[in-house]
Amino acid sequence: MAGLLLGASHSDAQILHKKKKVNKSTSADNTAEPDKVLYNRAIEDIKRGRQEVGRLGLQTLINTYPDSEYLAKAKLGIADSYFKESGTANMAQAIQGYKDFIVFFPFLPEAAYAQLQVANAHYQQLAKPDRDRSEAKAAEDEYQTFLTKYPKDPLAPKAEQRLRDVQEIIAEGDYRIGYFYYVKGDKRAAASRLVTIAKRYPLYSKSDKVQWMLGDIFERSEHKEVAALYYGNIVKNYPLSSLAPNAKNKLVAFKVPVPQPDPKAVAWMTAEQNAPRQHDSLVKKPLALVRSGPHSEMVASAKNGTPNLEPESEASGFDILSGGNKSQLGGPGGARNTAVVETVTPGGAAPAAEVTPAPEAAAPASTQPPAAGEASGATAPATPPAADTGGSAPAAGAGSEQPAKADAAATDGSQSADASKTDGTQSADGKDSKESSSKKKKGLRKIVPW
């Protein structure tokens, strides 16, 4: 009896714990839309690191369901997968994908995210200040575009800080070049770089040194009125700088009024001094020698203040060396010296670029046709033409043949024989000159193929 009871209880337990069959035809997966299922699976693959599988699923969604509500998200997901995979080629694909999304879906909320990701893709590929700056310039343009189009976006503060970092790198590259020419003694080349920094990047960490070097350049060029402007900028806009006392002494020596420090500049410099910055440990400091990207510039970049949001003009950095009634640098008496440096007030509006026409080249030998009497009485020698310098000067043979023909046609009937004789002689000379020029050109082409 006990054995029967135990067997019965065991069988009842099996019956109670037996799994119930589920009708899969009524599951949530079967009722979901197929494009949504395809999108969710692809996004899950991308999150788990299977980028290629995820992109294949999203591309299948785009090709199979062109009218799906997940079409925009699928395009954005493909660009995100390339961005996460990183690498030069993948970043180029990601940038193109984000830009295509902005073109096709400019009014969606994700358009701001796509614009920021374009800038971040360039930011991830930044090089050191003394290397190629194409990625830094592209990142600056994209961040400026984002902050101009979406100033109230929640990601705007992060974009502002990254724009300060990028502009610090660009300004550092110009500063190193300008400092090299400043030490070398080339005042014009140094000023062309330093003025650009002072005009475009007031938040640069070495802006006070830039202003000091510009003041020193103009002071040595005997333009103290321009040098006083830069010394005054140090006292006014960088009052907590270590160069401010020396700048005041310079202004006193020039007998120029010393400006008062700007309260906003004092508050900004105080906030910069108190801002937390990253400090490398003793273990990581030796790694600075093998870093491929910028690091110290990121640490030294400004943490407060509004960065410059105006795009750089094509003539920036070169319009300061234009002619006109400006303050000149060097040159004894300014004779035949049209290269000057504009007087630029830092923080003000950028001056309009001026274009100075290049002086015309010296006129060649006289090409006026000879008088009728001279053309009929003498035969021009067949001199070989000069070397071709761009095709502006005509060949000697062709230039002497046409006036002779015109004079022969203008003579009366009594001198037709002499004129025709002269014409024949000159045409023969012209032919010889053309042959000689063609031979010379053939000889030059053998040496210089182009």
C-alpha cells in the first residue's frame, strides 16, 4: 500500500508540473510589423558589436520597405555603426551617412544629432598642432554650423567645449609658426600669423603673449601708435596676465593713457584659473612622446567663454599684407614697399580685405609698325624670337610680317613692284623666323615635355 501511494503521488506531481503548450500564432512577435522586427534585430546586432551584420539588416530594411516609418532610423543606424567601428575609412563613411541624413530629413529632431556626429567624426581624427590641420579645420566648421543652427540643443554645451579645444589646436599651430619667424627676425611673416590669432581666437591660452609680440613688432618698426593698441589690449582684456605690468610700463613710456581692466575679462580669467583641469600621473607622462593626437592643448584650452562662431574667410591670414595707406613694416623710407600690416583692433570686426593689383611687367621692346618709307626701303632682319613666357608676347617674325603687308597694300600703283618685292623678302624672313622658332620649340619639348 505504501508503494502504491508513493507511485501515485509521484505521477500526480509530474502531471501538475507539466509544461503547458503555448499557441505561437498569438505571440507578440508574430503580431509585430516585419520592418520593426528587422530594425530591432539589426540595432541589437550593432549594440553587441556585430556591425556588418547590423548594417546588412538595416540595408535590407531600406531596400525591402522603402515607405517604412523606420527608414530614417535605419539610415541613422548605418552611420552610427560606421562611427562605432572607427578607422579612417569607416569615419569617412559615417560622415557621408550623417550628411545624407541631414539632406533627406532636415526637419527631424535627429538632424541636430547627425550634425554633431559629423563634427565628432572629425574631432576623433585630430592631429597635433604641427601636423596636418585639415581635420581640425573641418571640425571647427562643423561645430560652428551646429551651434549656429541648434543653439538651444541639449548637446550645445558639449559642442562649445569641443570647439574651444579645436580652436586651441589651430591657434597653437599658428603661434608656433609666428613665434619661429618672430625669433628669426622676420617681422612681416610673424605678424601675418599673430594677427590672425589675435583677431579670431581671443580665448587662446597664449593670447597675452601674442598681443605682446605684436606690440614689440610694431614698436621696433617705429609705429608706436599701433604698438600701444596691443599693449593696451593686454591691460584691458588680460588684466591678470603676468605681462600686464610690463604693458603698463610701455604705455607710460609712450605717454599714452592706460586703459582700465574690463570687469568681464577679470571674471573670465578668474574662472579660467579656478577651472578644474586634467593632470597626468607620473606613469602616463612618458606616454606623451608616443601620442599621435593632441593632449596638452586639450588641457590648456579655455573652459569658459563663447568661442568664435564666424567661419574663416578665404583671405584670412593674408589680407593683412595688403597695400594702401596703412602702417608699414620695415623698408627704408617705405620706397617701393607695398606689403604692409593692417592696424587691427583685437575683438573688433574683421576689416574688409583689400586687393592690391600686382605691378605690371616691364613693357617689351617697341612693337609699333615702322613707317611706310622705312618698311619699303629696308628689310627687317630675321632675329629668332625670345623664349615663350606664357604666350603674351607675339613672335618676332609674325609681328614684322603684318605691318609690312599693310604698308605694301597702302602704297600707290607706281610703287607696287617695290612693295611686292619688299613683301616677298619680309615674308621669307618671317618664314625663316617661324621655322627657327618651331625648331627651338621642338628642341625644348625634347628637354621639357610639357
